[in-house]
Amino acid sequence: MHADIVIIGGGLIGLAIAHRLAGDGADVCLIEAGQPGAGTTSAAAGMLCPGFELAHFAAEKQESFHRFAMASLAGWREMAPALAEATGIHIDLRMSGALGLAANEKELAGFSTLAGRLSDFGRRPVMLSRDELDQLQPGLHERFRGALYLADEGQVDPRLAATSMVAACEAMGVRIIGQTNVTGLDKEGDRVTAVTTGDGERVAAGQVIAAAGLASRNFWLEPGPAPFFSIKGQALSLAAGAAGLACVIRTSGTYLCPKADGRLVVGATEERDIETLTTDEDRLDSLYEGAAAIAPGLKECAVTGAWAGLRPTTPDRLPVIGRSLRVRNLIYAGGHHRNGILLAPATARLVAAIAGGAGNPALTAPDRFAG
């Protein structure tokens, strides 16, 4: 078998790349170790909140990250109706805003600083008093003193998005091989000539894209160790369709994402370098208590599911998106940490540009970890 481009990894990042490249006319083969769209993608809550993610990055990288993330947010607005038209699957994209709740003066001051930073980037953040917060979202715990509201942020259902993306990719001629590990890269000189799978299949490739989450460590061919490590996240869902939560809600320790099917996703823990997918009752209990500490009415809601996922993370929390410096036709697209869903459209667009001959962007270049 031969393909213009072989993508290793069938999470939402790999699927979005395949969809973009196939739309550009490329012959694409995607290989996924498990079920395409499962794994880390299915564990994500689907928040699309670039403004609230800003504080997790070094000051000198915040503006570049924000531009990239906002471009990706615009990409979701374009992609959602296109996927619905192509596949009949609506991916529950809801740009109903996001609230950051402040329980004390320190948190209010932090949100005020963030609002100022976002205003510098041309955004329109709104600081809400307690009375204004009650008008926007009734039922929140009385301990909250105010909030930062970003009306142009929101969420998507990652599971529906992945299902739709698989269907769209297949309709566009992408060959998707699931339940198969990539066991090696065949090289000649400074090029990859083919990938081999655990089933013994050899797929000749014009270009190879490593978009396999943590497993991209296995295909890192740069100087030094691969920069990817795991941060495990546990989450749960509640039957909270009647709770009346209208938007994404974030606090210092918990987030809430209400879905169209009545689920409320509650997350999430952060556990570094733990690579098991087991859940822990104590941590899940803490999430449940955290949800009730945001909206007391949630105490009456039943738990409908619990799960864990592994976030592929880098030392600076930014993804690695760029062409290998040692292997001319190998491109990396991984390490998105907690922003893989948000950044999928922009990552796909950037990878397509790099595959077409564009240079590596400084923000995500693979060589930034050298030394």
C-alpha cells in the first residue's frame, strides 16, 4: 500500500489533519492503535476557552498562543456546519460563553488582570458583580463574589466531533486502519520511506505525520529525549439536564460542561507521569463535591459515568507542530496538553501548510527543546 501522507494517530488531532489534507486533494492513510476517535479524545470535556487558558503559559508566549487558539476557535465555527452537512452528525458546538468564578478578592484580582490582558488582544471580557452573575446564571453557590465572563467562548462534544470526522474522512477517501499499532519507521538516508504495523503491513509514504499523543514519543527522531509526558485526568458525568447550567463554568479546581444530551461533564484531576486509565473513588468524590460547591443543586444529580484520560504534555505546555530537522518528510503534531480539542482545526491547517512546504513556526517548532 502507498499513500501521499500517512498519519500515525486517529484522535481528533489526527482526524482533523486527515480531513484537511484530503480536502486539499492528498491521498491520505491514517493508522490508529485503537478505535479512531477514542482514547484521549473521548476523555476530553471539549472546552473551547482560549482566554481562560492564557494564564498557563509564559507571558512572552501568551499573545502567540492566543492568536493561534482564536484562529482555531474560528475554525470550529466553520467546521461544525460543514461536518453536519457532510455527515448528518451535529457535534454540539455551543458558543454560549464561559464563566470563571471568583470566591475571594485574590481570585477577583486575578480575573481582572486576565481581563486586561485579553482587552489588549482585542477581546471584550466582562467582569460581573454578584448580582450580575445571578442574572446570567442562577443557582450558583453564595460563596462566589463575582466572575469573568467571556461571551465568545464555549464548547463542543469531542465524541460527536470524532464520530463525525471519521465519517467525513471516509467519505473523502481517507483510508483508516484501526486497531493496529505502528511498530516502526523504515528510513533511507534522511527520509522515511514507509511505516510498518503490528499486523505486518507496510505502508509506503511520501510524508509521515506523527499525531499519536503520548505514543508520538516512539517516533521522535530529534536530538535528545522526546519532550512528551503524561498528565492524567479523571472526570465524571452527572445527569444534570434540569440543573439549568447554560455555559462552561470554571473555578480554580473544577470545571463544568453541560452537554446537549443532558450530561454535565465535571473535571478534572491533574496527575503527572501516571499512565494508567484506572479511576480513583477519592478523586471522583472530590470532583463531585467540587461540582456541588459550584452549584448546590447538583447534589441531587446522579453520576452517570466516570473515566480517565492521558494528556500528552510538553515542558512549556505548548504543542510540537513542525517538520523534523533530521528527517525531511516527518512532521510532528502532538503535545497539546489540555487544548487538543480547542487546537484541532488550527493544528490541521498548520500541518497542511507545513506539508505543502511552509517552514516551522517558532511557537511550536520541534527544536525549541534542544539542550
